[in-house]
Amino acid sequence: MRTRDTVTVAMFAALIVVLSLAPPIPVPALPVPITLQVLGVMLAGCMLGPVRGAAAVGLYLLLAAVGLPVLPGGRGGLGVYAGPTGGFLVGMFLGAAVCGAIARTAARAGRSTLVAMAGYFLASLAGGLVVVYAVGIPWLAVVTGMTLTKAALAMVVFLPADIVKAVVAAVISQRVSRVWSFSRDRGPAI
């Protein structure tokens, strides 16, 4: 990575930390709160592309793994990965890569505002929701002893907030891409 890429990745990791430390909203009867960290994952993927977006999330997860209190509620350490939210954390790394790949394709496909925003929205949904949920829900079921169906149904409460986050990520990504196109400036290798 060039210096510019390294700084950009670090800045987005810091953004995810800031969004993670916003006060979480507890959900009754579930060990998973509503947070803004997925918004950071969506933004990293949409704006940085698959490699740099995943690198930013990977750096964030590394900071958490070494024990820094960067996760919602000021948590950190390897023990968090063995808990009910561990699968969602792993899913965020994969989700940023998927989000970035789809956003890159969408950014190249259309220059109109509506097409770009729709592409960023779909990228945010696919990477920030589908992939994160696909890894996190089974993990939650195993760790808590819930059935997979019960864990999936419990996550329905998060959908409205996560869809709003995808809309916000799409709007921000489209607006920023008009002045500095993170996802298109490095060519197909990133």
C-alpha cells in the first residue's frame, strides 16, 4: 500500500471506532445492541473498495482483538470474539469486501446520481446486512443455544435501523464520490 492508502485505511478504521463508541441501544432479551458500527463498515466498503475497505475493518478488528476498548460499550479483547457478537464482527470484515466489490461495479456502471445512489444502497445492503447477518446469526445461535430460526427471527428487530444505515451510507458515498471518488481512483486491482 502507498502512504495515501495506509492513511485512508487508518482514517476509516478510526471512523468505525467513533461510530462504534456512540451509545448503543440495548435490545430487550438479546445480547446484541443496535450500534452505528455497521454504518462505518458500509462506508468503508463503498468508499474504499473491497481491499482497502476490508483492510480498514480488519484494522478495527485487530485493535479490538489486542484489547483496546473500541467495540460498542467500550469492550475489547479476544474474548469478545467468542461471545454472541463475535460472528457479526467476523462478518463485518467479509461484508466490507463484498460491499466494496459491488460499490466499485456500481460506480463504474452509471454516472447519474440516482444510479450511483442505488448501487451504493445495494452494496450496503449486500455487504453490510446480508453478509454480516449470514455470519453473525448462526454464530449467535450457537453461542446462545438458540435455534437458527429463533436467532434469525430475533434479528428482525435490527432490520429497520440497518436499512436506514444503508440509505445513509448510500447518500454519503454518492455525495463524496462526486468530489473524491475513493472506489474509482485506483483501478481494478484494489
